[in-house]
Amino acid sequence: MSTLDSLIVDVNDGLWTYLLIPLVVCAGLYFTVRSRAVQLRLFPEMLRVLKDKSEPRADGSKPVSSFGAFTISAAARVGTGNIAGVATAITLGGAGAVFWMWVMALVGGASAFVESALAQLYKVRDDKDGDDKDGDGKGRDGKGRDGAASGTYRGGPAYYMQRGLGKRWPGVLFAVAITVTFGFVFNAVQSNTITSVASGSVSGSGASWFAPAVGLLLAVLLGIAICGGVRRITSVTTVLVPVMAVVYLLLGTAVVLLNLGDLPRVFGDIVGGAFGFKELAAGGIGAAIQQGIRRGMFSNEAGLGSAPNAGAAAEVTHPVKQGLVQSLGVFFDTLLICSMTAFIILTTTPELSGRQGVDLTQSALTDTLGGWAGHVLTAVVFLLAFSSMIGNYYYGESNIGFMTRRAWVLPVYRALVLTVVFLGALGSVSVIWNLADVFMGLMALINLLAVIPLSAIAFRLLDDYTAQRRSGLDPVFTRSRMPDLTGVECWPDTPTASERRETAGAGAA
């Protein structure tokens, strides 16, 4: 088993070091230049769009809002990697790794914008067969928001590969990769993480019944959360994600305030570790760059093709709106949550101990705040990991819907996910985790090779959006604005009556 694990690690290191890291960085820089730094230039607009309310449908049902889709993607993004992954990056790459995580977030925001805007443009209705084999989107009623009263939306890289590129096979390949990686493997890892952390805080956790009991509890809770569909998922993540973020940020703020005098040193260590002559002579800058970029990508998922699956579920008036919201999610994940982990560790353990991962973060908290903080962190990790399981499940569900619409497949998928969650609590998942890195790398490769040629459409959408905003309008997208595009299903030919009223009101304001 150790030989297999070593082989997988070697393949994974080669894939990311020599292919994916250069590709992701270059793509992000290209998107940044072509969009005129949309992730920075339109930051105030991101906050405005996040507050947009979705009107109830004709049947009284509540659509998925921009914020709801944001929380689904954040639920999958913000996981144990924000606590354990950042600690590992600092341990292996030094404080300078944090700087390169920040850089990756700033550049990756443009990638997140492009892929999520495309996912919105090429989304399909969940209550209809969205799998036309030729990928041209014909044969639909084309009513978009006018006719979407009874269904929700789904989409993502698999959908824009088929509809935008006109090729189904790369979409199927991507759908398989993300379903295996997120739906099964990562959920097993999250279940195992929850069990491991809980065993350090609960008396009697060494008993033989403890791990199976935790696994069964997680499976039951996840089953309740997912069986209600995407609206149930958003109702859960809308509560969990803000709660876990606020609690963790409060803990981190308390640590930073108690060590306020160390902040100048911490920033000096971060910048010095990224560019310092000492680190350059020791070869440490290379490790800092690699760890910072790699962990940054794993944390915020920009360019990996996972978050667009959640972004496509939102019901907005223009694809660019959700692109902006998902770009904001990258900043939320890395510049807030990951940075707080870095500050917790670097203000309390500047020399770094022999601990790694979540143990390092937990020891930093308890050293400053006391033993109770370790128990609170256990609860936070539970919320982080459980919300990640919900988001991971949805990514698999969305892509299974792309591959097949047979009624029996989704219940089987749900049963398999719940089984994997239970089994994941019972043992080590070292080989599975390393294999997941390979699958995730392949998933990113497939996605970026599709996003780069399709990005020209995202930039046209951005120009249309900004032109409407300059005219004082609340932007509305219709197919008549870009009649040359094919494969677009869920957007009307003309604005709806309610949208015309809202746009007029925005212009008057």
C-alpha cells in the first residue's frame, strides 16, 4: 500500500508542478489582463449584486438567489483545508507561502469570474432533459425566466463544454472526474476529518463504537440535507457557512488582538519569506511559491471548475452577476478565512513546532485562549467539513444530471454518497486523498482547456453588463443581445415584464 501511495504522490507532484501550476497562473493572468482586472475593478459591484433578491416564482416557490449559490460554493470551498491546509503550507513553505496564496487569490478571482459567467450563460433547467446530443440547445421552448416557474437550474463546465464548444465528450469526462473527486472521495475525507477531530475532544472516543456512531450520524444528517434538492441544500448552507465563518473569524481576531504587537513581525515574515535573500539562498522561495499557489488553488478552487456548478443554480438577470459573486467567493475564502489561520499560527508560534495540519492551528488557539478554544475549534471544523460535504454532494448531483436523466441513478448516487460518508469515518484515507489530488488536477486541466477559448464570450458578456450599468440600468441579458451564440437555453429573447419595470426603476433612480 505504501508503494502505491508513493507512486500516486509522484504522479500528483509532477502533474501539478510542471503542468497545472503554470497553466492556472498563466490563464489567471490572461483573464486578468483581458477583463481589465474585473476582480478588482468591480469589487464594489460584487457586494451590490450579492444583495440582489430573487422574486418568488409564479407557483410561489423561492428560486436560488445569488447569495444562496454563493453559500453552496463557499460550503464546498471553505473546508478543513482552510485550517489544516494553510498550516501545512506554512510548515512546508514557510511564512512566505501565505503571500503567494494571496497572489493566487487576486489572480484567481478573474478565473472564477470567467468560468462562473459561462456556467450561468449555458445553464439548463433542472426539470427538463438538458442533454441534447448535438449541444446546440435547439428544440427547447426558450422561455428562460418566463417559463422557469416549476424548476431550478443546473450547469457548470460539463454544460458549457457541450453547449459552448459543441463537444459532449469532454463534458462527460469532466463530469466523471468531478463526481468521483467531490461526490465520493472528498466526502470520505471530510467524514474522516470530523471523526479524527471529535476524537480529541470527546471522552470515550477510543471505544470501538465511536467512529461508526459518528459515521452513522453524519450519513443521517447529510441525507436529511440533500434529499430536499438544491433548495434544501441552499437553506442549510445559507445558515452554516456564515455561522462557521463568523465563529472562526472571532476566534482568530481574539488571538490577533492578544498578540497585536507581533503583527508587524508577522507581515515582515510573510513578505520576507516570499522575497528574502536568506530564503533565496536556501531555496525556500521555490517551496513558498509552490506551497502557496498549490494550497491557494486547493482552497479557493479558482479555475478548477467546481464552483461554477453552484453558480449556475442561481436565478439572476445577467450571467455576469453570478460571475462577480463567485469571484468574491475566492476573496472570502483566501483573503479572510485562510489569512486568519495564518495569523493565528504566525502570531503564536513564529518558529513553528513539530506539529502539522489542524494540530498546529489547534495548539496555537489553545496556547493563547485556553483549552476551551480547542473544543470550539472542533465544532468549527465539524461545520466546515459538514458544509463541504453538502457542497461536494451537489457538484456530483449536477454532473450526474448532465450524464444521464434516468430516474433511478440519482437515488443510487445518494445511497453511495451516504455509504462513503459512513465508511470514511472508520479508517485512514491517505491513498484516497492523494488519488483525489490527481483526479482534481485532471479536472482542472479539462476545465481550463475549455475555458480559455470560451473566455472571449465571457468578456463580451462583461462589456454588455458594464455598458448597461453606465446607462444607469440594472443589467438584463437576453438572447437578442448576442444572437450569434448557440446552445443558450435559459435566457429569454426579450426582457420579461417585471424586468422591464425593474430596469426602468433602476434607471430612474
